[in-house]
Amino acid sequence: MTHDAGDVHEHDVRIGVSACLLGRNVRMNGGHCRESWLTDVLSEHVDFVPVCPEVEMGLPVPRPTMRLISPDGSEDVDRIRMVVTKTGEDVTDTIDTWSQEKLDELEAADLHGFVLKKSSPSCGVFRVKVYDAGGMPRLGGQGRFAAALTARFPNLPVEEDGRLNDRELRESFLVRVFAYARWKRYLAEDASAKGLIDFHAVHKYALLAADPAQFKQLGRLVARAGVEDLAEVQAQYETGFMAALTEKPTRGRHVNVLQHLLGFVREELTGDDKRELERMLELYRSGNVPRAAPLALVRHLLRSHAAPTWALDQIYLRPYAQRLHRNEAV
């Protein structure tokens, strides 16, 4: 197996997205909040599935503002209501019913990630305002649709538009999206114990960078694939695998992984190779270049000096679409 043969291809990846982020005029004020990285960069590499909960559940454009309210101050999502701000009309049951029907549809679409509009009472994922009976807000709620989405698909990579302006959070999201797409491809095309062993092997360094302890646990789980019920092992592996990739690796851990990979060809490196490598790693350590820059150099050195095939196959070296790597490197 070569890396390119085992990887997912562009537009085999499907990401749900709040429709307003794609420039559709579905906001309460009749406008949009187009996110240029989604429309100008990511759109070239994935297929989007646009969703607007409030419009699709039957509300007009424009429409009155809405908010989340917890009359008794409870943080229990089942006790939080979504209401029209001025009139107090409760639309919770409407959006909840619509959400479950929509999630059935999205399950059939086999999504690999979702980008939602921050702060929205329907779509916000993190720190959405929830008001008490006296009108005082607290941060920490989730939009009604976002809560239903994350409950139904707990392993699905989900992010908000605002957080994608942070390069490291954006990279983490991309890594998880393409990893989830590869996992789904494994389940659809192979789903054997040997396939699981191979899947784990090519993700070794990606997991070591993200969560070394979880990598070991997953390895022990994979070792049981030929003995225990495979479907149960796969379910446990998926949860642990996606949880591990959610962890945010330090730059130091990334440098260690890159140096470990280069250990396979270190004796063949020239003096110029070593000096350029050290310069690039220092630039990355100090935050002056994205990880895509040292990754490109390490890939080049491994190929140039005939590294073992299994090392070249590591997903860590190219965790998402090749052209997207070039875009992220600038």
C-alpha cells in the first residue's frame, strides 16, 4: 500500500456547513456572513452540504432574533428553550423535531465534518449565550441544532467559523476531517481485522503526535481484532481514534515526530540537508512557519534518500489533500 493509494481523494470528503458561511442570505437580518477560507480555499478540496436550521424549519428571511433561555438556570440541554426574543414565542419543539429529521437525512449523506456559525442559538457549538429568567446571560450553552448534531454523531469533527481563523485549530480540524473520511472508507471498502491493523499502522505517527498514551491503548485494542467481535472492536477504535486526534499536539511533540521519521535516513543526509532541516524546525518551533513547511521538507528528504515504504506511507506526512497542504503552507 502506498500513501496516495490508501488516502481519500478530493471531493470524496463531505462537510456540512451553516449556509450563511457560504454567502447565502439566510441570516435573521437577510444577510450572510461568508467565510472566505471556506468558499475560496476549502471548497476546492471538499464537497459542502449547506444547512440553515432556522430557514429549513420554516422561519422567514428576515426574521425576529431568537435566544436560548433557561428559566430555572439549569445547564441541562433538555431544559433550555429557544424563544423569539421580543414575543417570547417558544420554537424549541419545532427546531428539535426538524433537527432529528434533518439528522436522518445527514446520516445518509455520510458527512466527514461540520462547520457551524458561532454564537447562533441554533448552530453555535461553544460558549453560546443562555439567558436566565431575569435576562442575565451566561456563556457555555450550545445551539439547539448543534446539540442534536453532536449528540447523534459524537465522533464527527465539528468546528465553528471563528475558531477556524486560528491556524492550529484549522489544521486540527482538517486532520480530523480527512482521518474520519479515511476511517469511513475503511469501513465501506475493507472492514476486516487485517484492514484495521493496516489502518492503525499508517496512522502511527499521527497518533503519537496527538496522544501517545491513546496510541498504545489503540494498539492493544487492534491486537484483539482477530479474537473478539470485530464490530465491537471497530466501534471502540473509532471512538478512541477520533478522541486522540482531538488532542492538540505541542510544537515540541511535532518536532520529535519529524526527527524520529528522519531517523530512517539520517545517515544519508548531507550537511546542507541537516542545516536546512534544523533551520526549518527552528522556524516552526518559534511559530514563524506552519507545520506544512517542515512537513514538506521532511517528505522531500525521505523520498530523496529512499526511506522505507512504511515510513513514506505514514498519514502524518500528508494528513489531508496534497493541494490543500500547499494552500496551508503559505
